Amino acid sequence: MPRYIIERTVGSLSKEQLEAAGKKSNEVIADMDGIVWIRSYVSDAEGKIYCEYDAPNAEAIREHARRTGIPADKISEVSLEISPVMFQ
């Protein structure tokens, strides 16, 4: 299944707002086939969240964003995943 990195401009969110967004995301994912939330990284300095998802296609990511009300400003499909361990 393709993997995607999603850039979301959210501004500064409180812990409670992040928790509510995460719960809403999980609720929506439960009703959608083939979407898996891997992890997210929050940058308070940039007002962005960078999320890693597996999904059948970018349109499924857009639909998830629409249903959750969480923006998906940029969706990038990962073509190759590498890590430092691969180069030892």
C-alpha cells in the first residue's frame, strides 16, 4: 500500500485541541477502508503537523482530511523509505 506524508497548517494547537483532532482522526479512519495513521510530528514553530499515513491513494487522504476537518495542504507519496541502518 502506498505511504504518504501530509503537511497540515494548523497554527498553534493546545494539548486538548491535538487530543480532539487525534480522536476525530481515529473515528474517521474506523469508517474508512485501507487508511492507517502511522505517526505525526508537530512543529509549534511552523504551526504545522506532518503526518505519515498508509492509504490506497491520495484521494483517500483528501477524504479523510475533509471528514475530520483537519487540513491536508500538501500530500506527498513516498517512493522510497530509507534509514541509517541500511548504510552500515
